[in-house]
Amino acid sequence: MSKPTLLVLYGSQTGTAQDTAQRIARQAQRRQLQVQVLPLDGYNVASLISEPLVIFVCATTGQGDPPDNMKNFWKFVFKKSLPVGSLSRLDCAVLGLGDSSYPKFNFVAKKLHKRLQQLGASMLLPVGLADDQHDLGSDAAIDPWLTSFWQKVLALYPSLADVIPLREDEPLPPAFTVHFLDEVKEKTDDRLRIPTEQTVPSPSHPFPARLVSNVRVTDPSHFQDVRHIEFDITGSNIKFAAGDVVMMRPRNSAEDVQQFCQLLRLDPEARFTLRATDNTAVPARLPQPCTVRYLVESYLDIAAVPRRSFFELLSTFATNELEKEKLMEFSSAVGQDELHSYCSRPRRTALEVLADFPHTTAELKADYLLDLFPEIQPRSFSIASSLQAHPDRIQILVAVVRYKTKLYKPRRGLCSTWLASLDPAQGDVYVPLWVKKGTMKFPKEKDTPVIMVGPGTGLAPFRSALQERIAEGKHANVLFFGCRSETKDFYFRSEWEEMMKAGQLSLFTAFSRDQEEKVYVQHRVRENAELLWDLIANRGACFYIAGNAKEMPASVCDALKEVFQQEGGVSAEDAEQMLTNMERTGQFQSETWS
């Protein structure tokens, strides 16, 4: 039997599944296999019937949803009209990437595995369930799963046994080659063009929205800097409803770009064109020709904590013995504890790693930059305004991420720090953005009450919902808001007071640090059991939670189940069942982020 071509298809939301797919492809290349890696929606799914060997690498997002770049594939593969044995020629395997702190852990991978079986595909091994919560991260499950996968492939294609794999420390050819242009003619314009044709903005065609205002809404003495930011979307064709999210790609700081170019001895103003070495498409987001500055500032994710694959690739360039040994250790299965202590725990960035391995960094060729650094991923923010109240505007609420680790420099969130640094007073500032449907849907019926629990910046989608509902004459609104202090981080206080005066809102607040014992939103939920039971059991109210995914959502759910037991006189099991039913019908919805 001849050598097969391996197809690796991925559904990735934050880039982890894409990184894993590319790592599998490198393992295939070392085994001298032909391999192709594509996002699921970048592949013509009708061709699956003639593929011999496929690995699906899928993340699960939000409340058990497929990532954006596999939504079309998902719809297609679950069509009832697909014949039962349509994939009977396919040998395949499914690897899931998830986080067991979420209730729908690896839901997409499990469901896909089952569906491929129904369609007659031969599953080479049980679905792989990687878990971010594991002490050693997702690799704890991925490594043994991949070892089994390659054993199965060897059994299927015995001719592969004669192939001598490339050594781990031999560099593979780069995906692209960089061709520097000698003459520095006119300056390349890397800026975003204002689109002339009337298209709806998307990841490939974002709309450059003008920054209108960027205001700190926490007290200057408060430990956290939270911003209320407004963008002008006039002429963008953007429409959105309460619960939708706005997407944007951050940029690296000028200081990081400068340091990166110094370490790699690159001239930021140098211009180059990219050529693909195989059938990979050149990234559409990069202008051709492109400047080094634009590539580093807007495309390469140099401020992220690098993954293991980064060290695997970096080790192939090392000529200095000490550095090589360390990089090889970080790349190995046994070195994952060490890597975790060096990189993940203190949140060390890829740029800082390059500075720690100067000899290896000096050997790096520009051709490998796009293999080594992932693309900067878009960030999403709940929209905190409605078009009825603020036509042609999008507002968001952003907590600026900054914290200390054992490293000397404080860690900073790439997107929140970049947004906080933008100042409309310094002249026109444009941020490329687009809007995505959110998971939260609010009731159309005028009389259905809504109960919203949004501590901290979890308040954002509910401000949008309240503005929208009040404009539509819907006044049965209950909001639970929690923060640390009434005087320091009580966002939009005057707006809520006006709504309450007008009889459009009932507000319950929990200020956790304003008294001896800590008070949180779940305490306020319990205290208002009678009201909540009446709204839910007698008036069919919808219940929403938004905010940080740590303990808050679970605590609020527990409080709600206690309300059902106390006021409805039901058992613990029945209360659990009630909540499950509410979730199934959309009467209970949550949007949480980690």
C-alpha cells in the first residue's frame, strides 16, 4: 500500500487547536508523509468521502459551541440528509481541546466523534480529551493520544515502517520564504483602507472605527483601571442586538516591536514579499509588499506566553550547547514541569524567551518567523450599548489587565493595554473591528421579565439589553450588580438611578468590601428568593449570568437552586432538574469568560 496523505482539519477559537494541528503536521513531515493543514471552514467538506486519513482537532467554545472557523462544517456534517455510510472509506480520529472547569467539557469533539461514526467513518482510536486544567496542561492527554495514533497509522500502512524519520533537531523547511526588497522606494502604506463597497465588516474586512472617547470609570485610588470606550461606526453597515460582541485585533507595543527587531537584527522599515513553499496560502491580512514593522506590530504574537511547539521549533536553530540542551528539555514530554515553571506560571512572553536565548535568537532566519510565532488572535468584548440609545456607536467596558508575577516587569494584557493607550485627543485614532452574534438572546415578548446577574464588567451586555428593552417599552427588568466598593467601581450608577426613578428597573447591589463580611451577588439572589420565585415560576422570567468564569457562575446557580427549594418546596434533585430544563429552553443563559 502506498503512503497516505494526512489531512489535519482544525476548529480553533483562540489558536490552541491550530497550534496543535500544526504540531501534528510537523510530526507527519518528520515521518516523510504528505500533509495538509486547514481550518475546517477552509476545506471543501464534500471531498471528505475521498480522503484516506484525517485528524480533526477541535476546541469547544462558550457553552459547548463549535469555534467560528468550523461553524459551516458543523452545520453540514449534522444534516439529516447525509447518507449513513457516506464516510465508509475514511480512517480518522478526533482530538478535543477543552477545559474541565466548564460544564460542556470537550462537547464539540465528543459530538463530532459520534457523528463521524454514524456516517460510517472508521475511528482509529477513542476521542482524545485534552484538558487545560490538568497540572501539565493539555499535553498530558495529547502526547499519549498522538503516540497511539501513529501506532495505528503504522499498522494501517506497513510501508511506513521502512521510513527513517527526520531527527527532532533537524529544522523542517519553512512554510514561507521572505524576500527582502533592496530598494526602499516609496513608503509602504500598511494602514487600513476605509472600505468603499458596502460589505458587512468581517475578520477579513474589518471596519476602521474612529475612537470617540476612552474614559476611566474607576476611582483613581482603585487598584483596577476600567475603561468605558466608545467607537464611531457611521457608514459601517454594522447592526447588532443586546448580547452581541465586538471583535478586534490588538497591536504589540512600540517598545516590544523595537526590542524584537534589535534581537533579530531586523530593520523595521525593510520591505519584503512572502512566498509560500508548499500549497499554503499567504496570509491575506499581510499586505504585499509588507514592512517588518507591520508584520511585528500587527501580526506576530510576540507578547503571548509561548507554547511547547515554540520551544520545539526554536531548539532546531540552537548551536550553543547549553541553550540547545535547555530548549530540548522544554520541548520534551518529561520537561513539561520545568517549562511550566519557566514559562506558564510566571507568564513569560515569547519576546522575553528570545532575550533569554541570545545565541539561538541570533541564528533565527526571517523565513521561520511565521512558523515560530502564531498570528495575533482577535479579542472579543460584550457590547455595552444599544443602537436605539446610541445610534452609530459601539461602547465597551474594558478592565485593563495588569498583575505581578515573580518576573520583574508587571504582566499586561495585550489588548486591554493597547486600548487603554489610545487617546482620541492626540488626533484621529481608528480601530479595525467587526461584530459577531453573541450567545445570549433576550425575550421578544413585551411582558416576559428578565433577571440579570452581572458583577464587574459582566455588567456590559446587560447595559446594552436594558437600553434596548427600555427603548422597546419593556420595563420588567431586574439587575443584580456586584463590585468591591460603592464609591470606587460602581459602573454607570447614575444611569441605573434614572431607570429606577422611571420605574424601568429594580436594582440589587452587592459591594463586597464596604463592610466587615464580604457580600456577593449570590447573597443578594438568596435574599430576594420570594421575588425571584414569583418572576420565574409565575411570570416565566428569563435568568441571565455574565462575568468571570471562576466561582461566580456556580455560586449564583447554587443560590438559584436554593431559591427553588425554599420558595417552591422542591427537593434538591428537582431544583437541579428545573435549572437544567431552563437552560435547555433558553430561559436560563450564561456568558462567562476566564
